[in-house]
Amino acid sequence: MVEYSFAVKNYIDCRVLWTDEVFEKIAVEVKCGNPKFSWEVVGVYRAPNEDMWVIERLAARTGFTGNSTKRSIIGGDLNLPYAD
């Protein structure tokens, strides 16, 4: 089993939402001062030799359909082909 981690300040309300057993991904929920507002923060690594299925799986996992009201921040190393 692979363990993933995210560094978050002690005073920030945060919990792990999910991890991906196939690819190196972790998502945490970070709550702001107002409990009605929260963010999904996703850390992801895509190896240079992986195909674009990693990105498709990420989109499905985060619920990104273009009409979602979810607030997400996605960061990491996606090693996107043809991107300079």
C-alpha cells in the first residue's frame, strides 16, 4: 500500500477525501473560515511514460464535467506531452 501526504498548517481544518491506488494522487478537503465554503485540493503526479488515461481518471474522480459547482485546485507534475 502506498502512503501519500499533504502538508497543512495545524490551524486549517483539513481531511483526506481520497487517494488513488493506481496513480500517485491524493485529494484533501480544506475548509475556510466560513464552514459553507471548502476546497478540494488535489496533488497528482503523472509519469512521463503514462498515457492520457491518468488525466481522464483525474477528471472523473474530481467530478469535473464542466457544469460542476465544486471548487478544486489541482497541482503537481502532469508531464503533459507537447506542452512547453
